[in-house]
Amino acid sequence: MEQNKTLSVLSIPVLVAALGYFVDIYDLLLFSIIRVKSLKGLGLSDALIDTDGKFIISVQMYGLLIGGIIWGIMGDKKGRLSVLFGSIVLYSLANIANGFVHTVQQYSICRFIAGIGLAGELGAGITLVVELISKEKRGIATSIVAGVGLTGAVVAFFVASEFDWRVCYYIGGGLGFLLLLLRVSVFESGMYKNIRHAAIQKGNFLMFFSKGRFKKYLLAILIGLPTWYVIGVLITFSKEFGEYFGLDGPVEPGKAVMLAYVAIAIGDLLIGFLSNALKSRKKALYIFYALTVISIVLFFMQRGGTVTTMYAICAFMGFGTGFWALFVTMAAEHFGTNLRATAATTVPNMVRGSLPVILILFNYLKPMYGYINAGALTGVVVMLISIIAVVMTEETFGKNLDYIEQ
């Protein structure tokens, strides 16, 4: 029987998970927001800001990929709370160290370590929430986590507007340590307590590659790809796209990221209620995929347009990709309690870790088709893969989660 059915969607665990994701997003998106300013501060040219910027964000994503596996396994072996505490200490220290860097190599090392730390926050939080909240309300609860959490990008933008880029990293580290004080009030999942001392395999990553679980695991990853294509390519490099489009002025990437994440937060809140109303995760995803496709088409129709229109389209793309909480919730719902934290933590970080691969495809196509067409073709490939993945994945709405993987 499922545990803790009386907990409200506004209970302490949900609110603390939301604040944790808030700090996570602040730190995760900070580099995209201050990329130009910070790399100029290190003395890089415009050309190096583009190439080294892609390198640093790729290194951060590799850290997320590795960290997702580490924290996911720990979440199932040692408990959800161990991840929530350990991950935040690591990325808070890394962000403070990031404020002292003077070379691209130092910068990339700090972002790699921060990436490892950031990898544990969302998956552990979502796992805890879906196990503490009843199956009728858990989609709404995880949407609240994401909706509140994603506003961290907005705060990062305004902090970056007021402070030196180094101070922005110090603030991120400080916010993390403040969050630790709130974590003391959170209790462990009842479902996990029931299996803590059971003689079963817990957090065995290799179990995803056996007994028919690999298909579910792979599909869970592929349905999230559009989020980081939009954020990691179109919005992060909106300045460069704007120049190729011949817009009426320079695009500020930090502002584009901020507007996109305001819209993502709204989308993530709404999709939980939409999924609840439709009694389906997949139907809600189809609707948001359609909005994403429309917004991407509009993005590539901007030749000779205005910066104002670019910002509006970035917001539209953000809203369309506001299904992050839903797809992470689905990943958690696909697997039993002894693998759930590993799934919910590794899946979103596999998606984040796919960004370097997406950038490789983008860079491979550029010499043949040009900057704009390469970006568009990359989007076509990503969307086709993800649409096929949603069609093939199973519906998880209302699924009982109190079971184990054998």
C-alpha cells in the first residue's frame, strides 16, 4: 500500500524540494547567463567566447552525467535524504571556488565538479515527493517543485545584472548552504524505509540493462531531449543566432535565458494540472511537444526581425518545453522503489549530458549547411527522436509505486 497519502501538495517535503531545485537551477543556468561577461572578464576574444563557452558548458554537462549515476545509486542504497545533503554541499563548494578562477581550465574544472553536485538535486527531490504524495496528487506536487524551482533562473539573471560575475557564484554557494538548514526538517520516504534493510539489490545501475528495463529507461531519456536542445543551443547561443538572422540589435543571452525560464516555470506548473485533467502523462506531453515545434519554427523564421521578437519567441519556446517535471516524474514512475532514485536522478542528467552530443551534431552540420540551417536540422533530428520515444513509452498516470524490481 502506498504511504503518506494524507500529505498535502504544499507540505514541507514538497516546499523544501522546490527550494532545492530553485538553488539547483540558479547554479545550473548561471553560466549560460554570465557566459559572455565572465569569459570577457578572463580576457577571451569573441571567437573564443563562443568556442570555449561551448567547451565549458559541455564539461558541466559531463559532470551532470557522471553525478547523476553516482547520486542515483546512492539515493537507492543510502536513502533519498543522503543525496539531498551530499549533493548540495558539493555544488555549493564548487560554486564558491568558481568565483576564484582565472583561466578557462580552472573554470571548466569548477563547472565539472559543480555539475556532479547539481546532478543529485532534482532526481532525489522528485523521488521523495512521488513516494510521499498520493498517486492522485503527485503530478501536481512535482509540477509545484519544478514551477518554483525554475524561477531560480530568473533570480540568477537579476543577480547577474547587479553583481560582478564572481560574486554571482559566491551567492550561489551561499544559497546552497542556507538550504542545508531547511533540509533538517525533511523526513525519509516511507516506501524506502520499508526496503532499507531488505535483502534485495538497491541502486544497481546495471539492472536497467536487463529484463526488459532498458527500453523503458532509454525512452524515458529520449523524451526529454527537446528541453536541452532549446535551452542549450537556441537560447544559450541566441546572441550568435541573432547576428546571423540580422536582427535590429544584439541579443542578450542572459535575458533570453531568464525569459525562457519564466515561461518554463509557468509551463511546468500548468502541465501537472493538465496531466491530471487528462488522466494521462502522454497526452499532456503531446500538447507541449506541439507547442515546442511551433515555437522552433517561429525561431528560424526571424531573418531581418527584431530583438524584441526574439525574446518573445525564446519565452514561447520555454513554455513549450515546460515538461521537465512531468518527464522526470514519468522516469520515477517507471521503476520500483529499489531503482527509483537511480532512475529519477540519472534520466534527467542523461538528458543534460546529451547536450554535448547535440552540439557535436550542430557543429558537424555547420560547415555544410551554415549556422542557421545546421541549428534547424539539429532540431528536426531531436524532435523526431523524442516524438517516436513518447509514442513508444508506456502511460504511467495513476500507477502504484509501492513495489520493487526483481
